[in-house]
Amino acid sequence: MGFGTKTDYPTGRVLDLDKSYNYIIKPAAKAAGYECVRADEIQHAGNINVPMYQQLLNADVVIADVSTYNPNAFYELGVRHALKPFTTITIAEDKLVFPFDIGQIAVRKYHHLGEGIDFGEVERMREELTAAIKIVGEKAACDSPVYTFLQNLHPPALAKLEVERAVASVGGDQADSQPTIRALLDKADEAFAKSDFATAKSFLTVVRTLKPTDSYVSQRLALATYKSKLPSPESALKEAADILETLGPNTSTDTETLGLYGAVYKRLWEIAKVTADLDKAIWAYEKGFYLKNDYYNGINLAFLLNVRATLNNQERAEAITDFVLARRTRRRVLSLCQELIESSRSPKGADLYWIKATMAEAHFGLGDKELAQKLLSEAKLLLDSSSTWMIQSTEEQLSKLQVLLANPPSGLLSTGAVV
């Protein structure tokens, strides 16, 4: 399965697959009497594919969660089906449309809410998966379409000596001392929590060498890179931009990638005042906002529309258009944020902070400074002392927005009325 947050491109939803693993899969495996290991938890030195293929061959039971059309998960499921005629379980969140070639496979489905999973659904799926693991572990009935249709096929097996040689090729006994991908990601998260972005970057750089095509890892690395401001703010931003280019932002529908791309070019604009950087930032935020009604992209789009509206080289009609669009975007963002607060997802902690801080900025941009201050005060109470950078980021943007609103385009009053 994938790990971290992944985008389901057909629907545009972002799913936290760590919740699937930690709440459903791992507890179900343990309840059935098995030790559960995900690919990012495999201890190894050298090429991650060697121990991964060993696990796909030798594991008593393999669970494949193919949610979000994860190509790696599908490929590894195919490898397992080719290696073993039985003891493979396939699961997926219930909105996935399954490709024709796995139409003959029994797929157990669960309902994923995106950032989390309903407690009742966790209990139901965990119980179902535990029972399934026990059954396939005991009966060993054929569940591979390869061995179903090619009935005279014999599964491969590694002799004990060959297994020992493979282990030696990736470091022998030293492999036990190597940190897992999960351990490295946890260290990076700890560094993020302390605003130690240089340390987070160092851990994520190592992870990216092991998972070079994983979008979540590249996104986190890009964030740590530009936040580190090393060796200089501008060079860090350009390095982050290069990392994000590997994710194909021009064709991507991943709002996290687009939000980061916008953030990088927004900051490059602030440093060098190159109009092309500002246009790139607006393009990225606009695309992310309209793809998924993403409030983060939306509030930053509104801010940069105000920025562009104040440029001296803007035609009057275009400047007024940007100013009006900024206000309309803020109203839409407020509606989206209110829907999130009232939804069954019940955002908490940092997630709720960003929603309330975004609403504060939107009201500020629409001229209701009193309500904006009230919301911001409520948002600050949601954070601990380790999250001061989040508050600083919000207050810095509000300060800049105040200057922009005090200098509306020619033909507009500061209230936004056309004159």
C-alpha cells in the first residue's frame, strides 16, 4: 500500500493511508496472531526492492490496499499473485473503480473519509479483516488469478542458502541496525514540530533516495527545503521548485503539489519581484482551488490577486478584475471552511487552526477586521508553543494584506466599490 497522504486522481480526493494502516490493517493482523510489517517499516541497507520482494515471496499473508490507484501497490499485488497461489487479501476504499484485470479478485471494501475514517467503520472493517486473515491463513485456498487460470503452474521457492545470500547482499547482520523509512519519516515529523526544518530536510533527503517516485516524500522534502532557508532563502526556494518539478505540476491534479508550487513561487516573487514568478504562483493556487475547492489554495489565490492588482504595470480593467475576483474567492473560501467545521470530519488541532486562521484572513480581506481578530484569537488557542511558526505565518500574511487593501487599484474605494 501507499503511505502518508495520497491523491485518488479520478475523484481528486486526498486519503490519509496511514489511518487505514494504523487503525484497520495492523490491528487486524495482530488480532489474527500475525506480525504486521509495511514496506516502509522493513529494515534494510541498500536497495529496498531486495527485502521487499523477499517479503512478497515469503510472507505468510499479504494484504494489498490498492486505494487511490496506487501503481506500486498494484504492481506488488501482481508480483505476489505470480509468486504465491494463496494467502493474499486485497482491500480498497469503496469509491475506487476497479480495473478489468482484477475483476475476478475478491476485494474487501471500506469507507474512507479522506483525512480520517469513521470509528464505526474502523471497527467493522477491522473485524472483517481479522476474520479474513485467519481464514486464508488456515485454509490456504487459491486466491491468485495467475494460478487459477494456469492450473499446472508451480510456485517458485528460494532455498534457505539463497535466502541467506540475498540477506547478505543487502548488509547481512548490519541490516538490523538500519533505520526504516517509517523511522526516518517520524524523525522528520519531530523536526517539523520543532521548526527544525534543516534537520527535517536531512531525514527526508535520505527517504527520497529510497522512495524517489513517492509524491508524499517529495512534497515534504520541498516544504522542509524552502522552510530551511539554507544556504539562502532564494536558493532554498529554487531547490524546492526543482523538487516539485519532478511531480509534474503542469499536469498534476494533486492539490498539495499545486499548493506547495504556489507557495514557492509566491516567496520567489517577494524576494526578486519577477512578474513571471507571481503569475506562476497565481496559476498554481488557482488550479488547486478550482480542482478541489481547496481552501488553502483559495485564500492564497485571493491574496496574490490583490498583489497583482496593485502592480503599476497592470491595466486598470485587469487590476479591478483581480481585486473583485479576490473578494469573490474569499467569500467562497468562507463557505468551504464553514462546511468543513460543520462536517462529520470534525477537524481538530492544527487542522482546525488553519481553517479558522483562513476564515480570519478572508473576513479581514472583506473588511470585517473585528470578526477576523476574534477568529484568529480562537485559532491561536488551538496550538501549543511548538507551533509558533504557524501563527507567525498567518500574522505575516495579514500584515501584508493590510498594506495591499490600503492601496486599492485606481477606480476602487478601499471598501471595494467601483468609482
